[in-house]
Amino acid sequence: MRRDLMGEPSRRGFLAGGGALLGLGGAAVAARAGLSEAEPRTEQTGHGMYGAASHGGGANGPTFRIGSVVDHHANGFDPTDILRDFDYGTITKTGDGRTLREWEIASTDKELEVAPGVKFPAWVFNGRIPGPTLRCTEGDLLRITFTNGSQHPHTMHFHGIHPAEMDGTPGLGAGLIAPGQTAVYEFDAIPFGVHLYHCHVGPLAEHVARGMYGTFIVDPPQPRPAADELIMVQHGYNTTFDAEGNQLYAVNGIPFHYMHEPVRVKRGELVRIYLINVLEYDPINSFHIHGNFFDYYPTGTRLQPADYTDTIVQGQGQRGICELRFPYPGKFMFHAHKSEFAELGWMGFFEVT
Amino acid sequence: MSERTENPAPQKSQARTGWVSTVAVVLLLGLALAALAVVGGRSLPERIGPPVEEIAVEQVRMSPGRIDLTVRNAGPDPVRVAQVFVNDAFVDVRGGEQPIAPRRSTVLTLDYPWQEGQPYLVSMLTSTGLVIEHEIAAAVETPTGGRDLFAVMALLGAYVGIIPVVLGMLLLPVLRRIGKGAMCFLLAVTVGLLLFLAVDAVFEGLELGERSGGAFGGISLLALGAILAFLALTLVDRWLHHRAHAAGERGGTRLALMIAIGIGLHNLGEGLAIGSAYALGQLALGAALVIGFALHNTTEGLAIVSPLLASARPGVLRLLGLGLIAGAPAIAGAVLGAGVDNAELSLFLLGLGVGAIGQVVVQIAPALRGGEEREPGPVAAMDTTAVLGVAVGVAVMYATGLLVVA
């Protein structure tokens, strides 16, 4: 996040005549509690136990208040579930034999606990951040019935190739969907790859930053090799609404979540990560993985990897597919290699068994 | 009917009715206020807008791998510090799990491996998503309030307060030789010097006022301190005047004492600044500092003795006493400042200095008038020598102030 420099240079002149500087901070006469060296904390492998967070603190790295977690139940979603939650919609056949997929999506205004004890007035698709992961196959006919249950006008704008009136842009087709109104977006699933959808109402940055985004996966006609598939949506929360960077950074809704609930994967198994960046207010985001390299398919629109690396950078709206196998058991970090984002919540662990 | 003086009885009854009506009025007022509190409060709508969250950091204590912040809720609504990040990294926090009620304080203990001399920005993320920032300009370990610290502070206070003032007084014999005409000039220099100190303290206070949370009035504490000091010194002056009148003394001694008290109150604030700057590691202790202060505050000694030029030769003990009154508060201030860093307290003490100086200037002003009349009058009555003197006083204070380096 950007910071406004307050005041003046740190070390100021000291003019005694008027009782010179009273610096910031101070000294206390009170008895000291004598705690100084940070005790090394032993790493527990928290088996999905909330509050079993043992990572971090002091030199062990960033953390929320040790032991504090958000109430996933009250939020209505859990990042651990979002990882592998693909919504294939309701499938029927059209008259000419095409696959028709239908989804019902509703937007609402919802107060979410985005960090332990921190409430965020979110605008959400289907009650969660990120919104549901819609998945289909190239060539399907898609029909999304969108109902706006929010107090604000919204749209659904899908990345892909479609007619202008289905673009979810104000002034085109159904245009703005007013509170209480319903619209139907219908288009062909093309091209294959990993895409996204988001609200496109002005102010655009705010509508996106409030939580109105989700993943839209179009599988190639010939399915990709079988793999343990994961969704990772990189985003943030500008809790102050000052449009100056973010206070919290996350994947799949809650900062630091995968630090105490690691992403569980199997040793030697192919892992496929659908990686999306919808971070607002910061120009770039990045993804780095420890102790491993992955094949990277930008946007997933080609079946040949473009890179073999352990770190990639994505601008806003950019996305791609990472494929890798973990040869060693144990815990491996993944995080933004923009360290500031990592230390403000965008970090987690894989746990290989 | 012949008029007679009234009986005592009706007087009594009159007094009684007076009391009864007074009590009735007080009761009525109480009832009206109670009714307003009950009915009036309810008849108004709830406040619109989000909760107002204000936190003032009153104290920062740095120890290895740890930062303790004493924070006070300076706003009207409860504030809960949910999480804290330092230099854009979240940290483990202890304390402040519960919302802080208005005007209450709590201590947040941060687990953070800070480095000596580096700047840190502590950001408190509240339950509503607001970020309240506190800047630590240069991290330095907080000295623990042991005997050594206070010894150092006392020594520093003596160097800065007492010694220079006494040095200034040693010039008294020299001043005596330069004749009576110079006395007016010297008093004017004193006024200029005091004005400079007062203005400087006000600017300092304005800067501090921005730092204080405002829960206890912020910059208005400066005004409060100034008014109280002014009034207190007015009383002191009246008392001294009576005593001197009874003893048949000249006014010079009284004025000298008043200036000493005024400068003493000012030095209390100066000592406080020195103490807290030392505690923060922002004070370059050394010969330059001591020499700078010595030159700077020697002029204060001169200011005290200038009214004594006309009167009889004062005793050494009396001079020493005046020096202590003017200088010793610097020691108290330094000791206090090293132990406490509280913008509100500093503002109040700065205010005391400003008010005291104001009163002293009022005392000296009549001496600056041209001619022999000793009526208090407008500044316009100053003669050329006095005007020059004031200007010289301001300039001298500015120039010697530059010698104090940190």
C-alpha cells in the first residue's frame, strides 16, 4: 500500500529556546515485563483446526494476532472449500444437440469478516469472495441468470468472445441491472482457457474491489490430463476505501488462511492451479512457490507451456495455469513475491503427503 | 406613621425566604436538566455516519524484539484494534482484544524485530477497517527509568538550567558600571528575549497539538496553562508587592524575582523537551549541546539581574536563590520528560511557560516607557532605546538558539 509521509524528516533540529522537540514515542518509568527474545515457535501441522495457527510472530514472519481466525461460518464461505469448488451449472441439451449450461447468480450487499475482527462491507456474487467458479467446455451454450439483490446497480461482465449486448457493460444490451432487477446473459463458451467475470459498473475499481469477481474456466474440447485442480484468486481489501493500495491481500477471500490451513496435495500427483489476479489499486501481483517449479500456461489458451519457472507476475485481469508435481513431502510456502503483499496476508502453505 | 428601624424578626424571615427561594430555584434547575437529559436526548435522532474512531498514541516503549504502545481512545465511540501491521507487515499483538471505551487507554504489545535507528510506521487496523497510523521516526531502545537515567537527567538539567543562569548573574558587577541609561536597554533586551521564548513555545505547542489525540483538549491545554500561569503570577506579584511595601523595599528585587519565576516555568517546559528527546535517543549529548545551552541561557541570567542594577547590591545568597528559581525547574522537567512522553502534559507545561512569560513582560513594560512615569501603558510609549533593545533581545535569542545542535 502507498503511505502518505506524515510530518517532516525523522531527525529534526533541536532549538532549545522554545523547549525544542518532543519526539514521537517516549519512555516509561513503569516496570518492564522483561520479555525480549522472541521464543522460537514450534510449527504445528494444524489439521484444519481453527485457531491452531502457530506460524509467525516476530522474526518468524507476519501473522494476525496469534490464534485469531475469522468466523467462516458467519461469512458463509471457507477458502479451503473454495479451492476445489467448481460450479458446472445445470446441464441440458438444446434442440440442435448442444450442451446448455445454466447458472443462477445473485448479488448482495454483505458484511464479511475479512481478517479476524475486521468487518468489510462487501458486495458479492452468491454471498462469497471470490464469487462462484463457473466451469464449462468450449462450444457450450451458456445462460447466466443474474438477479441483483444489492442496493446498487451491478452487471456481470465475462471475459471471452461474445456479442456486445452480452458484454455486461453499462449502455449495452441489458446495461445496468438495477436493484431488484434480473438479466440473462447468454453466449458461447469460447475460447478455452482460464478467464474471469466481474461487475462492470462505475466506479469500476470500487465495484471490483468490493468483491464482485469470480473465475470462469472454459475447458478445451479435449480435456486436460487428470490432475488435482485448484483455484486461486488473488485479490485484496482496501478497508479504508481511499483507493490507495490495500490493507489486506489474499487468495480466495481470507488473508493468511492457508498458513494455518495448508493446501493439502499428494506427493507426485499432478497439481493444476487456475491462477487469477483481480487485485485492485496495485499495478501488479505475483505468485511464487517454494521448493518447486511449474509449467506456466498464460491465460490457458494454448496447450503448450510458455514458461518453466517458480515465479510469475500478473497484472490485473491477467491469469494463467500452473502445472506441477511435488517430489518431496512436507510444507512448502506459496506467496506473492511482492513481499509487501505477502506480509499483508498473501501467503500460504502447501502440505505434501 | 413614624418610620422605625425594622425589627430583627422580619430580617430573619426575609433571610429565610431568600434561602427558600434559592433552594427552590436550584431544585427547579436540577429538574429541568434531568428532564432535558431524559426527554431531549430521546427526541433527537441517532448520529448519522460511521463511528468516529480516534486513537492517540501516548507512549511508545521499545525493547528488543518488542514494541509497547500505550493508546488512548480520543474519540466519542468505542474503538477495537483488530490487527496491527508495522511497515506493511502484520504482527502478533497482545492487548486491546476488547474495544477501548472513549477516554480509556490500553497497551498494545507488538512482537516485531525492529532495528536500531530505523523508522517504523505502526498501522492499527480497527474493526471497521479504518487504519490509524503512528510514526516512530527513529527506533531506539527506551531507557529504563533507573537511578542512572535520573542522575544523567539531573546533571543535564543543571548544565542547561542552573549553571547558565548563574553565569549570567555573574555579569552583574560589569553591568553596574555601564550606567543607568543602559538599564532601560537591558530590560528591553530582556523583553525581546522573553517574547522570543513565548512565541517559540506557542509554535512548539501548535506542533504538539497536532500530535495529541485531542481527548483532553489538545492545543487548548496550552491556553489553559498560559492563563493559569499568568493569573498565578499576578497573585504572586501582588503578594510580593504588599510585602515589599511593608518592608519599604525598592521594586527591582520584586521584578527580578518575577522574571526568575517566569523563566523558571519556561525552563520546566524546556527541561521536559530535553528529557523526552534524550529518552528517544534524539539528543546529541556533548560539549556542543552544553555550550549551546549555556550561551543561550546565560542571557536568561542577565534578564534576571537587569532590574537589580538600580537597587542596592544584592547578597550572593539572594542571587543564588534567584538562579535556582529560574534554573532548577529544568532539572525537574528533564527528569519528568525522560520518564513520561505525553503530549497533553507537555502542552500544559509549555502553556505555563508562555503565561508566565506574558506576566513578566507585563511587569517589565512600564520600565520601557520614555520619561519617568511608571504607569502601565501601551507599547507605543517605548522610546528608541527600548525598541532597539527588544529587537536585540529577539535577535540574540534566535542566534544563540542556533548554537544548540541536536
